[in-house]
Amino acid sequence: MAANRSATADRRARIEEMRKAEQARERRNRILTLGIAGVVTLGLVGFGGWVLNKESNEKEQKEAAAKAPVRDEKSWDAKKLGRNHVTTPVTYPMKPAVGGDHHQVWMNCSGDVYKKAVPEVNAVHSLEHGAVWVTYNDKADAGDVKKLETKVGKTPYSLMSPVKDQAGAIMLSAWGKQVTVDGADDPRVDQFFTKYVQGPQTPEPGAACTGGMGAEGQTGAGMGQ
């Protein structure tokens, strides 16, 4: 009888030890889980703060670029640039043209990249709508041309085309504004786009960049604006 009682007591003691060990494991697991959750939460909060800070910095940089002057930029008095619609050829005092009388149909400029030269009288109308026109000649590096084609292709209110007889290898034009850059990675490229794509120089902000003239001279419905 005594032996049975002793065995029973031993079993209860072992069960109690197992129960306490299990409870200790559960506490450790809870602490570990809470610790991991805390680290993950702090990581997410920190990452979110980093993203917001990065976006804020990028916005500030763009705003600063839009206010800063573009090095070696040439400007013309926008008020003196004609804006009449004409059907006859126009002789512009600069190459490429940055403003003046132009055709009533604009070149499509919703990120359009033209492999052949386009009529200036139509491209100037695009500038009037707030587009940036990227041009290049035979001296431009092929790699730079490719990079600029990609940038223009992603940018509404921009267009690109070759201009064989322009002075610089790569030039950027907006209404009344123009700069020659050293290449696609020249920081003035991004600055010029930031300042002048639908920038304050635009005579007709928000006017269409589609529905005009496309490649090979096809025209849409856009006229007269």
C-alpha cells in the first residue's frame, strides 16, 4: 500500500514538473513572439518614415530645381514671340525654334519620339501647349539618344526628334527657353524638364498634346488651339 502511494506521489510530481516546464516554454514563446512583433513593427515604422522622408526630399529637390536658373540657358521674351496660326513657312531666329507664329496643328507631344525631322511650325505649337522638345544632330552619342528617348517616352508633354543643322549635339527647348546639354546624364536635363514641362512659361497650359500631327504627317482632330 505504501509503495503504491509513493509511486502515485512520484507520478504527480513528474506531471507537475512537466506542467511547469510547459508553462515556462509558453511564456518564453510569448515573449519571443512579442519581441519579434515589436522588431517588425519598429522596422515597418522606420521604413515608412524613411520612404516619407525620401519622398519629401525628392519633392524639395524638384522644387529647388524649378526655382534655380538653368546654367547657360538662353531665353527670349515670350511676349514678343508671335502666336498667330499661319499656313505659310516661318523663318525663326533660332534653331530649333522656341516660339513664334506656327501652324494650327501641333505635333503630338505625349511622350512622342520621332525618328525623322518634324516641321518646326508644328513643333512650335507643341511648345505653346507646354511641351519640352528634345532635339539632336549627327554628333550626338547613340547611347545618350537612347536614354533621352526613354525619358521622353515616359514624360507627357514632351517630344523628341532629330534636327540636323542645330548648333549643339543635344538641345532642349521650351516656349522662349533653350539649352544645349553635354549628354543624357547632364543634370540640366532633369532640371529643364522639371522647370518647363507645363511650366510657368506655357502660353496655353493644359492644352492638348494628342490629336495633332503624328509620325509621317498623319493628323488627328486637334486644330485651332
